[in-house]
Amino acid sequence: MADDHGESATGTVTDSESGEFDPIAFLEAAVPIASNEGVEEMREFLVETIESRGIDARVDDAGNTLASKGAGAGAVGDSTAADDADPETHLVFNTHIDTVSPHVPFARDQIDGHTVRIHGRGACDAKGPLAAILAAFFAVEPREDARVTLAVTPDEEVLSTGAAALDLDADCYVVGEPTGLDVCTAAKGRFQGTLTLTGTAAHAAEPGSGTNAVAGLEGALAAIRTFDDGRESHSQLGAATLTPTVVSGGDATNQVPARCELVLDRRSVPPETADGFRSELETAVRAAVPDDVGVAFDLTDRPTPFLEAFATDESHDLVRTLAAASERAGGSGAVRPFTAATEASYFSPAPVVVFGPGVLADDEGAVAHAKREYVDVADVRRAGSALRDATRRLVGR
């Protein structure tokens, strides 16, 4: 495999003098690999990189790339493994290799011949975090009673079928995303559904002979505006939000409309679940519209569970250890919620944090998922240092 400069990609990720993994060399090879419409080439590069360090890697049926070090390492993802292979402490590093479309070309910013910033799709979301995670995974040797697992998913940006298929039963998880080196212990969930109001069609000249589904929106929107009144805000995430986003209804300009649909975006906080939200929202709207208007609320059909809200106790050893390590590496040591939904919710209620270099947005606007996506080289190195430090303290020799 070759990068934009025609060099062997796996041959560029090891420092020639120290023999250590170089996260910046990895990142410079990884960002040019398009992974917006398919992850096969990027996954091949990742597997080659892992195996070049003498570590077995495999791709499971869901497309996840898995590797492990320490107690029972060969049992990763193997449900037939013996119970005595289970470690006392199991730490999982998770992130994803897919990116959003379109692909954005790789570029560098340099000062005095040294690269200081890397641009391109996936630079911060999430190949930068992946590079930092690999630096820690390769460097740390787990204790005899501990295991470290790398679990990299193929479709976080779409349906999370990879994460949904993971069954790792670990003690704690670190999910790589751009957090600006802050340790994020919670995130809102995201549910989406369609509210359908039904009535009876009639001639608009005789509106009383039908039931106007569009007119039923008046009561429905009032119920939506007041849906969260009286609810307590979450201590870490604040209040949930409920936003109408798309509306459609009616078939003819001279006809009483018999159907109206309203799409709703829900950003949830614990302990709300998708099913609980669906039932409660339908009940609230039913009580707010006329009896002759039919009401149904259906969550958007998807093959995997919605990314629900999660929250990890800020006093947990995982949180405190990584926050202190981040501060020692040059980060702020801040602990805060993450502002986007992530696959971290699939690992909760086990302790899980989100951490990595890069930012979702800066003072100029969007960074992740944008044409100006970038990550600073210094932050990738700081993140790798922090993860190495924390991992050694948590599970290292």
C-alpha cells in the first residue's frame, strides 16, 4: 500500500532510530486513504500496522478490527474461550475508521520544515484519535492479570453495526473522538422518529365534513414545546431537547388533509430510553389533539440500537487517572460531557470515557465533518502520551 508520496504506508509508521511507533507518521499515511464510501483499504492498512508490531489482528464478521495484549489475549471476541482466560482488569480502546463524505484531500501546515497541522477528512474524526490510541496500545505491556484490547469499528458515522456486534465484557472503555484532550464522561443520546396525525379527507369548501390532520399540528406542537416541562436537568448533561425538524402533509390545495407527518429529533439524557421516549411522546400528543385525529409516533427504523445517553461517575478511577495524565501531557485535565452522540453508549453502563486530540469545532466554525478538518500534531502526541501514561497506571506492569 502506498501513500500520496508513493512510499510504503506501513514502512513509514516506525521511527527508524528508536523502533517505536510514530503516531504522526501513521496519521500522515492514514488520512490520504479515503474511507468515506468504504473502509476496506483503511482497514487493511490498520491490520498491517498492528501485525507489523508482532501482534495478531483479526477482522470479525461485522467488520471490526480486533487485537489484544495480556491475559487471555487470544480469546478476544471468542465466545468459546475458557473462563480462566478472563483477566482481572480489561481495558478496551475503541474508535472508528470510517469518515463522512466527501473525501477531503490530505495537506500539511509546516513551520521551519516541521509539520504542525494535518488537514484532511478523518484527520480529527477519528484517525487522529486512532493514532494516539495505537501509540498507547503498542507501548504498554499489561500486567499478568490484565488485558488491553483494541476494537476499531467500520461504520460509526452511519449505523454502528460494528459496535452493536461487539461483545467484549470489559471493565472500562476509552473511546477515541476529538475532545481537545478533555476527558468526556457523558453524552446525550439521539433518537429520531415520525409523528403521524391522521384525519378524514374532504372538500375544502366543506371543512366540517372532514377531519383536518394538519390542523391537529397546533395541539401536537404545543405538547412538544411543553414535553420536558418539570423534568430535572441531568447533573452532567443538562436538559434534554426535542426539536421538530421536517413536516409534510396534504395532497391538494382544495382538500382537507387526511395525513400529516412531523419528524422529531430527540437529544436524550439518562435514564431515558428510546422505547420510553416513544411511548411518552405519543401519550402526550394524544392528550393534546382532538379525539377525531389519529396519533402514532414511530421511531425511525434502523438495524442497530439508537445511540442512547450515557454517564460515567466522574470519581471513577478511569476518569481521574486519564484526566491527571492528560494534564501532565499538556492538556487541561478538564472533565466534561461530550457534545455529540458516540458509540460509547453501546459500552455503558460499564465505565466509559471519550478522549482524543482535535476538536469538533473551533472559533472559526466546524472542524470535524467539514472541508477544513484538521488536527494539530502536538495534540496527537500529547494524547498518545496521556493514554500511555494512564494505561500503564491502570493495567500496566
